[in-house]
Amino acid sequence: MDGHRMFELATELATAKSRGDVPSALRLLHRDMVLETPAFGTTARGTAENERTLTRFFAAFPDYDVELHGHASTADTLVCWGTARMTMTGDRFGVVPNGRRAEVPVFIEFAFQDDLIARERFCFDLSTLCAQSGVSTDAVRRRIFGSAPSDGAGELETTHLFDLVVDLKPPLDLGRTPTGRRVLFGAAGGSFEGPGLRGEVLAEGGDLATFRSGGVMTLDVRLVLRTDDGALLGMTYGGRFVTPPGLRAELADPATRHRVDPARYYFRTNPLFETGTERYAWLNDVVCVGSGHLVEGGIAYRVARVV
């Protein structure tokens, strides 16, 4: 079979799969078809198994679409590369996805027999799909491949939510109150970006921090985020910023504090979210953790969702 015909069949299969059209896809497959998906650890052999595999896949990813960007061939093999777009739904993988559509690079190898597709090896990075879907790659892998029993009960797993930078206004020192020295660090703006979640920090809210003895600052933060598609998210978090005695002068100096290695201090937070926007309603029910560090003119956090 020549390369043109091979690519024609691969394109027809991609079109059928992008429509979720299992019967049309099966008409292009040899009766001894072998479909391998290493990311999911699956191999389907024969028409019946391929039908079950495709049906199950489209139930989990109902808006699946694949676009082929290029191809190369030998006398009996075709390789294609492109981009697949899909939204993870349901609980097939034992996790709750964020409802965002993921976009992942794919590499597909085909073999042919009797003018039909006899083998397909469909490769993509599972961690990229999981990150954009807001789920733990480790949890999905355990559901797919299984794992040895663990001695630890209730172990916490996290997945990256976004990186956040908050620009700060000049601090307002309220002085020493009955609860300690209180300082307001107002938000002047900023940005956040993560897999399927990005936008800006509005110049509203801030941190009404309390300074305790021993170099400990307790956080009480209220922020408003606006996503790139216009949704408003309320973000609140407490936390602790603990500084050793030898660093306090450096960290108090705006000219030097952002140069201090974050490994030399302890800066951790516990973000929660609130929104009335339906497409981000999943944020109302998650708990997050954040690791902070100082940057020039503000603070930055790497925020992870506890799964």
C-alpha cells in the first residue's frame, strides 16, 4: 500500500473518531485489528474488543477531536503526529476532573492489511492530560495500572492548580493590637496561570497579617481573581510565614528580600475558593495548599489542589 492511501485511511479514522462515530471507525479496521493505548495500559484485539474500547473511550471523552499535523511512511507503516482535544468526564479514572478541555500532542503509528487498518498504537502523555483536567496523575495511574498496598492511611495527594503572583501596595501598619501587631498588605494586581485556569488578580482585598513573636507572621488573605473568560473567583487563605533570626533584616529590606532563597524560610498557605460561575463551581469544593516566596514588588505562590 502506498503512503497516500495509508494517510487517507488514517485521516478517515481520525474524522470518524472526532465525531464519536464508532460504526464508521470500525468499517476502516481489519477484523484482526490491534489497538494499543500505552497511556491507559490497554490493548484491544479484534472487532468486538475495539468496539467496546472505543465506546468506553467516547463515554469518558465525549467531545474528543484529533487533528493530524503531519505524517511519514515506509512500505508498510505510517506514523502521524498531531493534537488531540478532549474533556475528561465521569468517574472512570476514580477522580473528579475540572471540566476543562485538554489539548495534548499525540503520536500515532499504523500498520495495514487488506486495504484496512490492522494496527494502531496511539501515544500521548498521560500527565499532560491529567494536569489540564485538574486531576492527580498518580491517582489515575493507580486506577489504571493498580499499585501495591500502602502502609500509610489517608495519604494526601496533590495536583498543580496554578502559579499566582500578587503585586502589593505599600503596607499599612495598624500598630500593636490585643491580638498582636497588625499590618495590611493590599493587593495591587497580579496574575495566575495553570493548566486550564488563568487570569488576573484584581486590585481588591489583601492580607491583614498578624506579626507574632519569634519571627512568625500569620496570614488572613482575601483576594478576587478574574479568569481569562471573565469569571470572578473569591480566594481566601490563612497560613504561616516563619523567618529565622538571621534573615529578618534581609527580609525586611524591599531591596534585598526577593533575592533570599525561599528554602531558607517557611511560607505555606491553605487556599479555598468561592464562585457563582457554574463552569468553575468545582472550585467551591476543593481544598488547596500553597508554597509562597517573595518576589520584587510582591509575593508568589505555587498552588496545588488536594485530591
